[in-house]
Amino acid sequence: MDIIVLKPDTSEENIRHILKKLESKGLKTNVSQGTERTIIGVIGDTSKVTEEEEDAIRAITGVENVVRIVKPYKLASRDFKKENTEISVNGTVIGGRKIQVIAGPCAVENRTMMVDIAEKVKAAGATFIRGGAYKPRTSPYSFQGLGEEGLKYLAEASKKTGLPVVTEIMDPRDMDVIMEYTDIIQIGARNMQNFRLLLEVGSVNKPVLLKRGLSSTIKEWLMSAEYIMSRGNHEVMLCERGIRTFETATRNTLDLSAVPLLKQMTHLPVVVDPSHGVGKLDLIAPMAKAAVAAGADALIIEVHTNPEEALSDGEQSLKPGLFAKLMQEMKPVAQAVGREI
Ligand code: PEP
Ligand code: MN
């Protein structure tokens, strides 16, 4: 809300009224009277002026337009912090030169499969393991995850491989138990605007992987990151996982343009999930490579030893062999854009 453009012929009285309103919010003003137009420059910390207050200023007689220069997502914005945020998890850095790869099953199904998949993705070069213990399923009759038992298997797989864990939280009531077992807390697409949950993860001392909502704009997504950061937790990474469009040939439409765009708008690391992004096995490798080329800091990829029998997302899970092949294929792409994988 940094510049207010007034309508021609706005009376002095109206101008005074507008200035008074702004000053009552603790802001300073600078009126610049041109031949055609009068413009009010607003000086001070305007980031705390809410969109509702901005709309209210728009409603004052004489105001033609309000142009906001300071972003509503202050802490997350590149203007606030110029350098890239690097998030270190036991020494493995997300947001640095090396692109990190998070791999594992959609859901933790049992101990053997979790440990087996973890060992295989580690051998292929993955640097984190993933697996859901609390699953956000469309149907209440689908497999909902193993809960704490699943977290224990993840911890066991992590201990065996040395790879840190990424797992999803759906309910603030699970926070204590999840904090015990995970290294990065995932907020799923369906919860991107669960503001109470965002505030909860904002109050803990663990990095957060914030997935983009199914139909969320980039601005809404950054506002959700802002919710987390506003509580003090600045270790947030944004994960593009595809959005809903009219297209039905793929599960979602993977918005890779979000990657370079976010790099301009925010200092936070950007992660891409090609698995949920396209939902089709054959498309995952090309989109993973495209994500690397676009500047992603990390990838999150679903891998399963027996996709046919998977309890969720089998159709988009790579077998370990294909995952290992993809890891090799991504290397020259990373090198071409000045990164390594
Ligand atoms: C997941 O990563 O398993 C998941 C449920 O993803 P999303 O929230 O992006 O649908
Ligand atoms: Mn999944």
C-alpha cells in the first residue's frame, strides 16, 4: 500500500481526510501534486497494513488506486532477505549448490518395505527418505497410514541408512510424536491453508516442507509460508507438486514456471515433486530433469519396490532401478546449470 493515486479534482478536504487516516495508522505521508494527478507516497512499515485495510482505503472518496510495493509476505520475500536461505539438516544443506533428493514410498506400509526402499534409494544417491505415516486420503475407507508405528519404521530406516526423514503432519495433536521421529515436517497440499496447523509448525524448531495447495496461487502459497515464519520458524521450503487445471491427461499440472518465479520472489529453497505433479510413471523422469534445469533446490520422488501392491500412489511410484537410472540422468543436467546432484 505504498502509493495512493487520487482521482483528478479530489478536494483538499478529502486529501486531508486520507492523510489523517494513514497517519492514524502510524504511517508518514508525502503528497506529490502533479499537473494532472496527485499522488500520496506512504512511508513507514506498510507490511502490517492488511489487505482489508487496503481495501478500506480504496473505498475513501477521491482514491483512484492503491499500489502496493511492499509485499504482504514480508519475511518470505526476497526484498526482506537478499541471500538464499540454506537449511541444514544434520549437515545436509537444502538451498545450496547441491540438489538434494528426497525419495521413498508414498506411505510407510511395514518395516521391511520401508527399510528395504531406504537402503535402495540411498545406494542410488538419495539424500533424504520420505514416507507418510498419517495420510491425507480422499476416501475415509482408503489406507490412512500406520501412525506412530509408521514413524518408528521411518526412524529405523533412517538409522540404518543415515538419511534424514521427511514426513507429513495432518493434525497439531500429532506434533509431539512427529517431532520425536522426523527431521523435516511436511505440510501436504490439502493443508496449505490450514492456518492453525501452519502456526503450530511455525512454533517448533524443525524445517518445514510446505507443499503448494491444489488450487493455490503463488501469492497464497507465500502467505502460508509467512504464517509459519511469523511464529519464528524461518526454515521453510516451498514444494511445487502440481496444481488443478482443466487438463485431465495428467494427475495435476506441474507448474515448473513457479520455480524460477519463486527464486525471484523469495529467498526460501524450492523443492519439486514430479510424482504428484504428473502422477504418471513415464513422465516423472523427464519432469524431474526439467525441474533440475529450472533451478529446483531439491526433488521429492516416490519410490516403491512393488508398485503393483502399493497401498497408495503405486501408479506413480518408480521402482528402485528406474530411480537409480534417473539419478544418473539428472547429473549432467545439474552440471549444465551450475549445480550438482
Ligand atoms: C505426499 O507427499 O504423499 C502427498 C500426499 O502429497 P500432496 O500433499 O502433494 O498431495
Ligand atoms: Mn503420494
